[in-house]
Amino acid sequence: MYLARSSVKGRGLAIAGIVTGVLGLLSTVALLLALLLPALGQARQGARQAARTVESGAQMRQIVGVMLADAEVPPADANLESRYSLPAEMWISPSAEGAARSYLRIVPEAGAAADPQAPVLVENPSGVEARSLNVVHADGSVALRSREEVAELLKAAGPRVRQSDGTAWTPDD
């Protein structure tokens, strides 16, 4: 309004006020963006990881479903990949880094009664970078477990832990 009056002195101060107001507004927007963008990036990354975890659980449930549909329990050294003719990408977790096999089979103990809550397939903690790993039980249910819980589970199973190609698994794999 001060600029509209041509006879009034102080035109330079009016222009300076407008410029500083616009600069203040722009700097406030820039500051808010600088604070919000990293948080949005982390949220997006978390959502991607959650989606990969769900997809991995679904893949594992499909593998166990195929195994349960088989009339006989495959022997410990059975190559599940060739036995069930599933696509190669089914054996790789979406949460895995690289193209290595990501799932480990826990062979039931010989002569043990069938326990529906016994873990039969787990994500390999060596190949999956997620904080929580999928575990599929004999009844087909999927549960998320911490890396520490999965490590203890694999340690307790010892030599009964096999890779999908039937070879024994060691923690270095």
C-alpha cells in the first residue's frame, strides 16, 4: 500500500520489507522441507522393507504348502529345488541382498511326533538384512522373529538345518 502512494517518502523501505518478507517465507519453507524429507525417506524405506517381509512370508508359505502337499516327508538331503520344480526366484527372499538362496529348511527330528508349531522354513540370517526374519511352521503359519531368536533356533536345530539344495548349512553360509 505504501508503494501505491507515489507522494509518500520511504519507497525503498517498503520494497525492503516486501523482499525480507518473501525471503523469510522461502527460508521457512526450505527449513521445513529439510526437516521433513529425511523422515519421509525413512518412512518410505520402512514401508519397502515391510512389503518385502510380507512378500517373503508369502513365498515361504507357498513353498511349505507344496512340501505339505507331498505325500511323503522329503529326506534331509533332498534337493527341494529339483524335487518341487519351483522357479529359482522362489528360493530367494525379496529381503535378501544378492541372488543367494535365502531360505533354510529345518528337518524334523527322526521319530518325533508331528508338531504343528515346529519351524520348518526360516529366512537365512546370513543373507537377509532385515531386523526381523520370517519363520514358517509346520501348520503353514508365518511368524516374524528377531534375528537373535532365529539364530538360537538354528543353533538348537544344529545339523538338521539344510539349504534348499539339500546341503548342510553352517552359520558362515
